[in-house]
Amino acid sequence: MTAVLRRIGALTVDGIWWLGFISRFFAMVLIHSGQSFRRLPLTIREIYFSGVLSLLIIVVSGLFVGLVLGLQGYDILQRFGSSDALGIMVALSLLRELGPVVAALLFASRAGSAVTAEIGLMKATEQLQAMDMMAVNPIARVVAPRFWGGVISMPLLAAMFSAMGIFGGWLIGVVAIGVDNGAFWSQMQAAVDFRYDVVNGVIKSFVFGVAVSLIAVFEGFDCQPTAEGVSRAITRTVVGSALAILALDFVLTSFMFRGL
């Protein structure tokens, strides 16, 4: 029993230490963000690396998710004798939930892991230590641009995912199955609320972008400077980002849509 309590106590202390360390790290990133924005080409390059290079998987995945939603939605609505609300089902599913969440998971697996590997390899090859010796702050020069590149890219990628998903739902519903085109778009426009659906989806994607980008740069900066350490950091980034996205999605949804 004593050993179990010691183990629980050790895990609790480690968890509190980790939260304090990552909070301090986040504060340092925010403090030094001004320097990264003064060097705007650095941030733009990271937006390209995190956003543009992730666009293909986001667009293709969004299209297929929309195709599946169109098929599933049509089958469900047929059971109730009406398929006019297919546009509503596809749009609300993507804008409220699937767009931000699935895009964030894909972003974490592609861009987040790449950022962690890049910073981890820089630490393993002592490039970060060399910056310190040359009086160059590695957080301002390396971490902050990558953090803001991910934060800025994430809402744009989620919007592209939702747009392609709606297009995929339209292809299945209108082109393939034969749902009335006017009913598909008019029902969607009448049901989608800009404040509760679009804006809340953007807020979700922004929060997910902050969480994923922070985890990615922190794990890369904090990893052991070995090949095995970098590999473990990448794994922790993907797993931790996925858990953070799902947990934050529940918290945000409970606040945003409670009582609607």
C-alpha cells in the first residue's frame, strides 16, 4: 500500500512539475514572440511549412469525409422520409465538430510531428546550444516562429477541410444521388448560424492550433538530444496532441452549445 501511495505521489508531483514547466515555456514563447514577428520572413516560412505543406492531406481528407457524410446522411434521412435536410446535416457536422477536430488531428500528425523532429534534431546536433553561445535566443529564433506558424495555419486548414467536406457532400447528394440542388443549399443557408456554427468552429480550430503547436515545440525543445529521445518526443507530440484536442473539444463544446 505504501508503494502504491508513493507511486501516486510521484506521478502527481511529476504532473504538476510538467504543467509548471510547460506554462513557463509558453510564457517565454509569448514574451519573445515580438522578435519573431519583427523577422516576418521567419514566421511566413513556418506558415508555409506547417500550413501549405499540410494542405494536400487536409483537402483530400476533407473531401472524403464529406463524401462519407453525404452517404451516411442520405441513408439516415431516408429512414425518416426526407432528404431535403442533407445540406444541413453535412454543414453542421463539419462546421461544428468534424472540421476543426479532424483537421487538428491531421495537423498534429503531419506538421506537429515534423516541427518536433526539426527542433529535436537541432538540439541533438547542438545547434540550439551554438545559438546560445552566439547570444541568439533559440526561443525567439527557432521556437516562436514555428509556434505562430502553426497557430495561424490551423484555422485556415480547418476552413479548407470544412469547405471541401461540404463540396464532397454536395457531390454525393446532388450529383450522384439526385437531391434537389436548390433545397441542398437553401436549407443549409437557412440553418447555419454564423455566430454559433461558423465562429465557434473558428474558435475551436484556433484553440487546437495553440495546443498542438505548443506541445510540438515544447517536446522538441525538451527532448533528450539523442535519436531515441527525438523519436520518443515525436510520439509524445502525436499522442499528447490527440488527447489534448479531444479533451479541449469536449470542454469547448460544453461551453459553446449548452442550452441551444
